[in-house]
Amino acid sequence: MAEKNRIYLSPPHMGGKEIEYIKDAFGTNWIAPLGPHVEAFELECAQAAGVKAALALTSGTAAAHLSARLTGIGPGDLFFCSSLTFVASVAPIVQIGGIPAFIDSAPDTWNMSPSALERAFRDAEASGRMPKAVVIVNLYGEPCDMDAILPLCGKRGVPVIEDAAESVGSLYRGRPTGAFGKFGFYSFNGNKIITTSGGGMLLSDDEEAIAKARFWSTQARDKAPWYQHSELGYNFRMSNLLAGVGRAQLKLLEDRVARRRAIFERYRQELGGLSGVSFMPESHLARSNRWLTALVVDPAIAGTTNLKIMEALAAENIESRPVWKPMHLQPVFSGARYYGHDGDKSGALFDNGLCLPSGSSLSEEDQALVIRTVLSVFPAGL
């Protein structure tokens, strides 16, 4: 149960119509996995993303797992991945035997650095060991520099997996994220911009590949009158009940994007003038959904730190958190290769970065309290 009066980082935001789809699922007794809402949700997500096929799954992590398997990653195979991300971008691929090499962030997007990626490719070519895939991550809703990254991968024939878990509703050159790679995927976790409680969606123009993933995701059951299995699969399919929630949420996506962008802009207007404070940038080619408002505090200039701000917010029962700890700094991936961008940009963002409450249901009064609390930490005159 949500704690009363607590201001959360990114809580679920229901629109009211979800209950109608849930009642329909109960009324038709489509409670078990699969059903008409699953099929409809897949079609609606594919249309929204502008791809030919989509597969509704239990999580974005499951979609990442299937993406990696579809690209042929197996034990000992190399793959490149953004370092500044959540562990679920990497863990499912490592769990099937992939070996990660991490790519630093570029200052203008906080996402994968094209120059660092180019160096990683040159090393791979020199060693004769090319990656099986490149996993690009749209951090906090900001699309990657597709114009620079996709050609680097395309000219080498290396498929791209687009982790759009955080960027549902974001656009690059007017095109929805999730549709730029060989495979893309969304997350509908409870803290995302729209939610199914828990769930994800795998996206692709490769309809045969999605059909294969659908087979794997339902325990890889052969077409036979008995339960027969020639391959090992998974129990990864979304339930009809949750797909109904997703259908209602998807109809509200543009409203949720507009609201989160407005919240970001208010933070920037009220806090952007503070010395030593800078906000996550947005490319002129992109529209970020601003899933989370992220900023950086330079302690040498600001006279305070991100952690001191977090402590002050916590004292007011306000949830905040640092920017993701990069994968190359995680103990579980110690020893993995890392390609920096003129140093360690992602490490610096982690050291000084902060995410503020950004939920689309955040009231103006609660946002004002967050802003006052942040301002109280800064020395007078800064």
C-alpha cells in the first residue's frame, strides 16, 4: 500500500477507464494468460510504434532476453551496451552467456557515445571478434543519437537492440522510439510513464522473428495433440487482465508525455538558474517523454551535493534517487571492457546526478514543496 502523504518518484497514474477493460476480462472469463486484450494490445502498440509486429510479455526484461536470443547471442558471444542504464538492459543477455563491453555516455545526450562506440568497433575488428549485437538505451526517455549510431552498426552488419523501456512516447525525427533497431522493447512496469502493473512489449518489423519469440515465450510447445517440446522456452506471456490495463493506459500516452514534460519545464525554470545545476539535455531532433527529471549538481560550484539534496528531500518524505550507477562500475561486471568518452562521462553523471519526483499525477503543490526543499539546500545567493 502506498504510504500516505509521501511524494513518490514516479508512481502509477490510472486514468479511470482501466476498470472497464478489467471488468470485461472478468465478464468473459479471460483471466488466464492470453486472450483478446493481449492480441488487441499488441496490435495497438505495433501501430503506435509504427512497426509490423509486437509481442506482449511479462516484463521489459523478458523482451530483452528474447531480443538477445533472436539475434543469436550465445555463450561467449560479445555484445556492446550502454553503460549508463539499469541492470535489466544487460543481465538477461549475460544470463544466456553473452559477454558485455560497455560504452560511455556522450555529453549532449547522456546516451551511448558514437565516438566511444566507434573505438569499440575498431578494437573488435582488430581482434577479429565482432559483437553479435549493440544494445542502445534511451535513458530517462531521451532518444539516442540514432543518426550517428545506426550507421556505425549498419555498415558492419551488427544488429541493434533498442532498449526503449524508459522512452515510451518519445520521438526521434518524429518517429516513435522502439522502432529503430532490429528489435526494440518497452517496459510497462509500475513506475513507467504508462503501466500494466508489470509487463513489456517486444517490437520488430521482422514478423517471422516475433512469431518465433511468441513460440519461445509460451514454453515452446510444439504443434501436437500432447505437450511436446523440441526446444526449451519460457513462461513470458502477458495476461489478458493486465493487457486490458495497458490498452486503457496507451490511450492516455500523449497526455502523460505532455504532463511529464510540463513538470520537467517547471523544475528547469525554478532550479535551472542555480549555480552548478544543469539538467539532462534534449536533442533538437528528439522529443523526450521526460520520464524522469534528471539533473546534475557540480559540488565545486553549487556548494552542495546531490546526496545532500536527497537527504533534505527524504526528511520531507519525498522520494528521489541518484542517476543510474553505470554498469562498468557494478561489482557483478567487474573486469568487463569499458570504452570511455574522453574520460568517464557516465561515472561523473552518477557521482553528481539526481532524479526528482516526476510522476504525471504530481500536483502543483507537491512539486512546489520539492522545489522549496531543493532550494533550501543551496547556500544563500547561489
